[in-house]
Amino acid sequence: MLVTVLGFYGGYPYKGIGTSGYLLQDDGKNLLIDCGSGVLNALASYMQPTDLDEVVLSHYHHDHTADVGVLQYNWLAAKKESPLPIYGHTQDFVNFAQLTVENATKGIAYNDYEPTMIGNLKFEFLKTVHPVPAYAIRVTNQEGKVLVYTADTTYFDGLVDFAKDCDLLIADTNFPEDVTGRKAHLNTKEAGTLAKKANVKRLMISHLPQTVDVETMLKQSQKYASDVPVIHAFKGLEVEL
Ligand SMILES: [Zn+2]
Ligand SMILES: [Zn+2]
């Protein structure tokens, strides 16, 4: 399983780098997890967006879905034989309905009580704690390699079990450690602590802020992750699991 970071900023794009989007390639298939602002442009450096096999969306905040509309136009213009499946939750019917555009894309529902097989990949979902319904994603391939993506969330204990022993944890690390209290995202302390408690093999901090130096974010996360190696997302970063 190969994971490529297409965009990693929280909230809004900055200086040519987009918000959340991760290309996941496994067994000849190309999947996109989240489709934020700038992601379609970044994707085109690797492949034609019309060669995607599926898209999976964690939630419907704009920094995770901003490029869905233009991806739909891309598919519409290409006149493909069958529509692009876009997986989303149905806790928000208005946004879910917009995943389907005739002759372009088709919305498919996932839920958090049973796994969804997408090709040979097993997708499991866990509802997070966020101002709108959002789902963390656990992907297992046929060789048993596991990717876990927290999506957007504040810290809660259920994340530990969900991320347990995974090969790579991509964590929403939107804040430095001195941002505490009620918030919609993890800070560096929480991301690092989660990685350690869940015994993950590697932590990638992502959904990073534009306003804090990335080395500071990395250093803080590493302190709490202890012996778990921590890397920070950057555009074009590739991780093989
Ligand atoms: Zn976000
Ligand atoms: Zn969000």
C-alpha cells in the first residue's frame, strides 16, 4: 500500500499547497481519501483524475471536499462509461446527495457498524468528535497492512483502540501543545500520546497549521510519541506500508 500526500493544511490552502487529500494505491487501484482545496491539481501530477477508482470522504467540511465539484466536472467532461464511486456518510443528507452527479459520480453510503469492502481493501469507520459528523478511517489490505486516518477530531479514548497496532497513523494535528481545552482537532501532545498508546508503527502529523513552524510541531509530537517515529506531512510525501 502506497500513501501519497496531496495536501495537508487544515482549514485553507496556503502558498500553493492544498488542504487534506491522500492518494492510496494498492493492488493496482487508485483511491483518494478526502478531496480538499488544491487536491485535484496535485493529483494530476501523478495520474489522470479520471483514472481514480474510488473516493472516500471523512466528512463534509470544505477543507476535505472543496475539490469534489471540479472532480465531478472532470469526470463529466471525460464521458466515462461508469460513474466514479464517492463514499460518504449519510448523517448529512444534503451533502451526501451532492456526491451523485448523473454521468459523472455516484454517492455510496458507509457506516460505522460494519466494514465496507472497496475492491480488496477493508474500510472501517469510527465516528469522531467534531462540530459536524466526521469519521476516522481504518484501511486494511490483503497483506494485513493497516492505515489509520483520524480525520478531524478532538481527542477521545476510542481513537486508541481504533488505531491499535497500525502501520501508519495519519493524525489531525492542527494545534501546538499549548492550545488546550475545547477544540475541534488534536494538538501535538494528543497526536503523539495517541500514537504511543495505540502502539502504532509510525505517526504522520497532518492537517497542519499555516501559522506554526512545522519543526516545532514535529518536535512536540515526537516528545509525546516517545519511541514511535514521527514524520510530518508535506506535499508529495510517499509512505509505503
Ligand atoms: Zn479539516
Ligand atoms: Zn472538519
